[in-house]
Amino acid sequence: MSVRLLSIVWTLVLWFTAAGFVVIGAMSFFLFRTLERSQQRDAREVLSSRVQDVVAALEGSDDDVNEGLEGVRTAIERENTIRPRSRFGVAVRDRDRVLLTVGELPSHARFPPPAPRAASLQIVNHISASEREFLLTSAQVHRRGPPYVVDVALEQTASRET
């Protein structure tokens, strides 16, 4: 083989190698972003679903709110035991006092204003002082008697690390 033919072969090898790296890199970036968006969408859907469950449990217990609060406590504790990588924290409060706190809520977190309907939730990200990431939302509970607000936090640290 002549030197010129070897030079052409090596040039082609380098071009195909570089093109392969570019294609693999672009595919990897695209797949990573798709996975990230999918995880975010799933987490938001799970959080929204959990808020709707809590609101429904409290609205369905018009006569005895303590029964509804105990049902919420049991459901959240069971959920947190089954899925330790994505733990929920829930606080139910009326105007002046906290009626229930279950799970972990980040301290000094700024929850969004309570949504009048669980279908129109505003969800915000919060990173705690200990570098743990949470999704936060808040909803109103419509029932007889005093109005309640439900604050829900979903820890996302493990998902983000993945």
C-alpha cells in the first residue's frame, strides 16, 4: 500500500470515529433529557394525585374531621413505607393551627398559594438547606365548618440523583 492510500484510510477512520462520537453523544443527550422530563412529569402527576386523595378524604369526612385526618395519616405513612425513595409530607391546617403533620416537610419552605381546586395546582421546586429537593404544592379543602389548607411535599432527591 502506498503512503497516500494509508493517509486516506486513516483520514476516513478518523472522520467515521468522530461522526460516531457525535451521533452517540447527541443520542445520549436526547435520551437523558427525555428521561428527565418524564421523571418530572411523573412526579408532578403523583403529587397532584396525592393532593386530590387527601382533599377528597377530608371533604368526605364532613361530620368527623378527625376520622378524615386519621385516614390521611394512615395512607401517607403506608405510601412512605412502600416507596421510600419518593416520600410525601403532608400538613393540614385551618386558619391558626396545624391539625395534622405526617411525613417530612422541609423547614422554611414557601408553599405556593392554595389552589381552590385540586385540578389547578401550582407546583414549585424547593431545595432545602441540606441540599434535598422537594416538589411543593398547596390546595384548599371545601367542607362545612372552617376552611382547611393542605400542604404537600414530595421529596425528589433520589430521583434527581438517578
